[in-house]
Amino acid sequence: MGLARDRLNGLLASPSATSLAHVRALALLAWIVTDNATWVMLHFAAFPGSDLTYRLLWLFDAVVITVEALQTATIYGQLPLQLSNAGIVQQVS
């Protein structure tokens, strides 16, 4: 998760970043979330009679990773909008 966050922060700081680089970083973030959900589903399918404690432990890890991914996507999504709104305001003035 930290790799995707660091990559997105680097892209936001780079004025020469291409849109392909942004798409690749967002794809990495989506892949992390998808892989995390796959691991949880595989665990539940492989161990259907497992104890509730183990299931909650797997779900806790999955929820933490998902929340971090959503936080990163939210921050990354807001910054370009703020920059574009600032550009529109400067063009109108």
C-alpha cells in the first residue's frame, strides 16, 4: 500500500508526469485492493469451518488495507480537482 501511495505522491509532485503514469499508479492501487479481496475469499473458501477469531483476523487486515487504499484514492482524486479549479479561477480572473 505504501508503494502505491509513494508513487502517487511522486506523480503529483512531478510536472512532467504523463497520464499513462497516473493510470499505471491507479491500476497498482486497484490491483492491491483486488488482490486483498481475493485472498480473503480464498481463505473463506479453503477453510469454511474456521473459527470466528481467524475470520475476524483476516477481515481486520483486509479492512485496514482497503481503508488505506480508499484514503489514498481520495487524496489523489482531490488534489487534481483542486489544481484544475485553481487553474480555472486564474483563467477567469
